[in-house]
Amino acid sequence: MSSRVSTSGVETVESSFAVEYYMHSDLTHFIDVACILLACLVIVWSGIQTWSRSRRNDKATIDLFTLSEMALILSGHLANVLYAVSAAVTLYMFLVYKCQDVMYRVLETGPLVSTLYTNMYIAFLLKKNFPTGANSGYCLSTEGGTSTSTQPVSIWRTYFIANEWNEIQSKRKTSLLVQILVTVYLLKIAGFENFALAQPELNTRVTDEMVYIPEDPLLKLGVAICTYLVVYLTQWLLLIGVYENFIKNGIHQFVDLCSVANVSVFILTTENYGYYIHGRSAHGFADTDMESMATQMLREEEDLVGHRGLLPGTEQQTFEMTVPRQLRTYYKRVMAPLSMALKDLDYQVKDKMFVEALLDIEFSDASADKGVFYIGKTIFFSFQALKDLDYQVKDKMFVEALLDIEFSDASADKGVFYIDNGHSFDSVL
């Protein structure tokens, strides 16, 4: 209410009248309880993940790096908890308020809105962490050529597989451009942003009677989350249900390409753990002419050749693996000259200059030079390469698969290939 005095000396009083409805709600208490309970669970889960990574890195003690790694993992999980709880409460309020025919729920104000937005800001900050490590990928060509061939084996098949690996690493499950454009279209052009008006109706157009209805911050957040999730889930379902089943599955095609090219791939994510794609050709060779390759494909189609799997009579080509300590130690020793040479390079050199500088490296030990450039054939890419070195193939136990951990200790002279679901290596993409 306000008042003023006119020039004629007559006091004019202007008044306004407004009604605000409040409703007692336990949602703020629910958010606090849910966040505390889920935070306890993710602390335990972060500890399990850190323990798993320590075992895969062959660490027996807890050091500062391990604690820092756990802090990064925990911050990411806590951010997911805050996002999930805030999104669930926001969507609940949005759907309940907008879908009611008889008014029995009013909009929340004050503490709840402040809590939700604060949780979102904190989750965003917690997500701004750094990766805990880098992956190493190696391509192994087991090509020996045909028995009648006198030409040297070409390196281009290996280059081609390495290039395809780089390409699939840059692909996303969903298109970020489509996600942004469709979301903006639905909000701004289709009028979904008008769902945020503080009234229990869904209207994409604002009429003259609705001009003075304000937007509610809780509903605005709910509209944004709901629209984004609908677009994302639609993309994901179309990709999984239609594109990968009927058009193209890049992961499966890459595994098939490895077999056709007779090139296997090793991916190391930690010191003693990684993934293996068995690309050994069922025909024994792949460096041949087009006519011979077509004949090979026809023979394989008619089941006149062996199987592509690592084990005889199987088609299993992808595995999780643990690397023996002896092999890893030998690998480090052979790669040491290359690592030392890289340290001497100018880190500002890039692109073509970097390649030229790398090719001009001269190793003092000729055997080490050979070991670096032929490491796949000589030592690392075969568990039979070193004396008394062996491997076994087995399934993971249910608890191991559930917790993503290996209970068996890494052996000094024996590696393990764990049979996976056919595409476990896509977790590093």
C-alpha cells in the first residue's frame, strides 16, 4: 500500500491486494535425508572403485595419490547424487502441479527453491574434476603373408586399424548439436517454456488473460530438466533400438574389421589391467589381393574355416585382461629409450614438426630400437613371448562383475583374459 498528496491538497491513496497460498511440505527434509543416505553409499562405492584401481595399478599401500584419486571419484559421484535428487524432486513437483485437475498442491517457495538451485550449483562445481589417468592402445599385426608370397608384409593394415580406433573414440552416443538445437526449438519455438507459468495448466501459447501470470523458478527448472531428458532419451533409444540394430553398429564393425585385417588391439587403462580385441584372421593371413579376400569371405560364410575366437571353436573376440608383472616390467624396460627420447623433445613442437622430430630419434641400443618398433611381435602382444609366461581364459564371478573388480591377485608370470559382453572396451571411448 502506498500514498501520495496531490497538488490540490487532497490525499490520494493507492492500494493493491494479493493472495499467496502456502502449504506445509516435507520435500526439503526429504532432500536432506536422501542426500545423506546416498552420500554414504557413494562413499563406500568410491572406496571400492579406488581399491579396484589400486589393485589394477599393483599398489599395496595407500599414498597421497590414491587419496587424491578417491577424492576425485567421490566428487563425481556426489555430483551425480545432487543432480539426481534435485532433478527427481523438481520433476515430481512439476508433474504433480501441472497434471492436477483439482487444486490440492500449491507451488513451493522460499527454502525448497533455494535448496534445489544450491544443489545444482554445487553439483556443477564437483563435476569440474580432472581425469585420473590416460589409456594406452597398441595394434598387433600377426600377419605372416601367404606361403607363396615374396612381398614384404604391408604396414597399412595396422595404420588403418589405428585410424579407425581414433575415429570411434571421437564419436558420441548422442549428438550434442541435435541435443542443443532440439531443446532450444522445443523451449523457444514450440512454446514449452510457457509451461513454467505459475498455473496448473499446460499451455504453449500465452493468451491475454495469462500475460500477468509470473513464471515460477521451480517450474522453469522442471521444464528445462524434463525437455532435456526427453530429447536425450529419444536420441538414445533411436540409436540403440534402430540405428545400431538395423543400420550400423560401430563397435561390432570395428571388431569385425580387426579380424578381416588380421590385427589385434590391446588397450591398457591402468598398470596391469586393460582390454583385448582378438583380431586374428580365421584364414591365417589378410595381406592379399581382392580376389583372395573375396574367396576367404565366401569360405567363412560357408563355415569352411576356423572360428575367430581366441579359444578354439568359439567366436569370443573381446576380453578384459590382467597383465603379468613380468611382462609389464619387460615392456617398461624396452620402452625406456623412447620415453627418454620424448623427454628431450621440445614440448611446443606440434603436428608435422612433432612427427618429424620423433622420426629423427636415434637410439643408442639397436636392440632397444627394434624392441620399440616391433614390440607387438616380439614381446608384449603375446603371453607366450617370454619364457614361462602363460595366460588363462575364464568368466568373471558375479560379485567381480557387479563391483568391477578382480579378486585374484596379479601373477608375476600368468595373465588372465576375462570373457566379457562383446563390447566392454567401449568404456574407454
